[in-house]
Amino acid sequence: MKNYWGASISLYQAYKGFHQENIVLSTRTKVYSFNNPVTQEMYVMAETYSNRNFPRTCDPGNNAVVYLMDKSYNMIGAYGFVGARGFGFVGKTGQKLPAGDYIIYLVNQAYETKAADLSVMWYFLEQKGTVKSA
């Protein structure tokens, strides 16, 4: 595993579950609920998108935040900031997240002046969970 900017992930693992939502967040918040069916490594990435996600829209005006929360809206780990680098990451890197129901809470802090064009991607190592827009 390699360490970059405080995140430790291995992009070469064969993740058996993947889900993606492309959204234009013109309001302040968007909530997704998801089920992690088994105790496993999993993470969520939110990134700006344009033309197949490449190149990322590394715009200094990007100002969105992604949170991973339990079903009672208690934050798990650190938040991911989608800023000028164009992506934000949440999850328990290198650790297993217990089976259960969780929330992804997205906040566009610049919603009054700019919509956030985001791809939100769930990666489940062993078994795909179910994702629902709340």
C-alpha cells in the first residue's frame, strides 16, 4: 500500500462491488443511503467530472464536501473536501467497515454561485452494497 496525502489505498485490488452516480448538485445538500452487506473494506470517492472524468476539472472554485456517516448521522472518519484538486475521499482505508446501513452526505458550499458537477463512486471490496438516493 502507498501513502499519499494521508490516504492509504491500493488501486490494484479487485473490488467486486462498484456503484456510480453522476450528479449536478445545484442545491446545498444531497444525501445517499447505502447498505454495506458484509464487514469489508470499502470507500467512496466524489470527484468533479468532464468528458469521461479526464481531465478532472481542477477548478479553484470547486467547494464541495463529502461525509461518511452512520444511519444516525454520526460522522465516520474525516470528511473529504472536493476543492481545486477535484476529488474527495471518505472511508476506512485499510480497515473493514462493519456491515450495516450508512449515509453519504454531500454539501456544495458554493451552491449559490456554482453547481457542483460530481461523480460519486462506491467501491466495495468483497460484495456490492445497495445505494439509494434519499
